[in-house]
Amino acid sequence: MATGVILRKTSLIDYPGLVSAVIFFPGCNLRCPWCHNGELVTGKTPSAGFIPLEEALGRLEKRRRVLGGVVLSGGEPTLVPELPELTGRIRAAGLKVKLDTNGMLPQALEKLFASEKTKPDYIALDLKLAPERYGELLPRPEDGNSPGAADPEGNKTPAGERLRRSAALIRGSGIRHEFRSLRLPAPYFGQGDLAALAPLTGTSPWHIRPFLPGNCLDPRWNT
């Protein structure tokens, strides 16, 4: 499994209705310039911030009586090949699992959904731009080979199509879920993006909140 993660021992806001812990995995297969977790995305988080995943799980075991769930976030947790095993372990310990994902690896979601033991209890899928614009968010050669930058499944399907497939999988999974978007500044983001994303949500909850600058992956977004 992943050798290092960041653990937030207690959160009252990340899992709707539950006191939870949050495990942040380093590495991401997108490079959203407004991302507030830039250190995780690029894998440049100071090593002091990481603890071994097994240590994180051990801490969760000790806190299981005060926790209702565990949020798997990042970065992008579907880049972790052992995610089904991890989800199964947490659920077997009596804790619910929420998955935060960007939807770029629908194959990973299919593997999770294949067994009742590994299915998350809640999923949040981020919708960032109109699907046709997702190519703007893919890593460039100059971004380097940070953890998770490469697609472990060798996926050549356009990013927007992967997003649509993930959204459909989640809507049809029977798992409690939500979609999330940032209302990014105009003219970068506009009504056209919202209109293009709306069909992906169907009748599911879709939460849109305003963008707040600060600690962005691309410093230009801080202004």
C-alpha cells in the first residue's frame, strides 16, 4: 500500500452527518491551477507530514469508538492500487468510508463497486470544468513525474469521457453520493461550464461553492 499519508484525526465537516478522520494520499492525475492541496498534488509535502499508512490505520483503530467514518481523499485516492483492500479493512473495523475523487479512473471505481465488502458508503465526485475542457487540467511534461502523475491504467480515453463514465457509475451504484463544484472566476468559468456539467449530475445533490484564493497550486490564482 501507499507508504506515506497525511492523517487528520478528527473532522466535523468532511463526512456529512458523521465525526470522521481523513486520510490524504499524495499524488494526483490532474493539475487544477486553483487547487489548495498543491503540496499533495505534486508530492512535495514535507516528509515530516507523512506517516506510514499502517500507522494511520492503527491510530484509527484506537479511535473507532469516537469516529463514525473515514474519508479517503488526496491528491487522488483512486491512484492507490490497493484501494479496494483498504476500503474493505476500514469497513470491517466498523467504520463507514467516504471517497473523494476526481473521476479520472472509472476502472478503479468499477473495482471498488464489484464487491459489497469494498464499496464505499459515500462518494463525492468533483466536477471542475465542462468535460470537453478537462484536457486543460492534465499534467504536462514539465510537471515532472510526481507520485500519481501518470495514469497507472494506461488510460488513453479522453479525460472528459472518463468523467462522464465515472459520474454514470456513481449515479447507478446505489451508493449515497454528491457532486461538488467550485464557482471559479469569470471568464475562466461560466454558465457554459455549468450547463455542460449539469447532465452528469442527474437528480443527485450538486453543491456549488465560491472559489476562495490562497495557497493555490498556480500562485497567479491567489490574486
